[in-house]
Amino acid sequence: MKVVFRSVAQGELKQALLYYRDIDPALAVRFLREVESAMDRLLPFPESGHPRLEGRYRLAMVRGFPYAIAYSHTEAELVIEAIAHLRRKPNYWRDLRG
């Protein structure tokens, strides 16, 4: 299974990394590692995330940070829809594509 990032998710990941880097570069590294760890947990078990919107999307929490990975999947792809901040505009990402 391969990981595919929607453009929105790529932008959100970059924005979060820049934010944490401005606070402390080590924090940005830790955030990226936790995002990667969450994806590593999903690859063998894509159904393990919390279902949202009648199962259209799932959420996987990013440990230690107020973020979740919103994703969908097929047999061949894990599609990262958003790197969603949990305290901003809940579920804003559900209608995004791109």
C-alpha cells in the first residue's frame, strides 16, 4: 500500500512543521516523527482509525499533539486527506479535495 497526500494535507503538514520549528526545531522533528508513526500504524491496519462521516473518512490521532490524520483508503492506497488540528474548525476537511 502506498501513501498519497492530498495537496491540502501537504500544506497543513508544512504549516504545522513551520509553526513547531519556530518554537523549537526539535519539536518539529518530534511532530513529524509522530505523524510518520501514525501512518506506519495505519498501513497494515487501515480500518483501525476512528470512522467519520458514515465511514467515508477515518481519523488517526497524532500522539502528543492536537492533530489527527484524516484519511481514506483503498486496497492500494492510504490517502491522507488532511493533517487536521483538533481545536480548529472541526471536520472542515470533510468536503475538501485536491
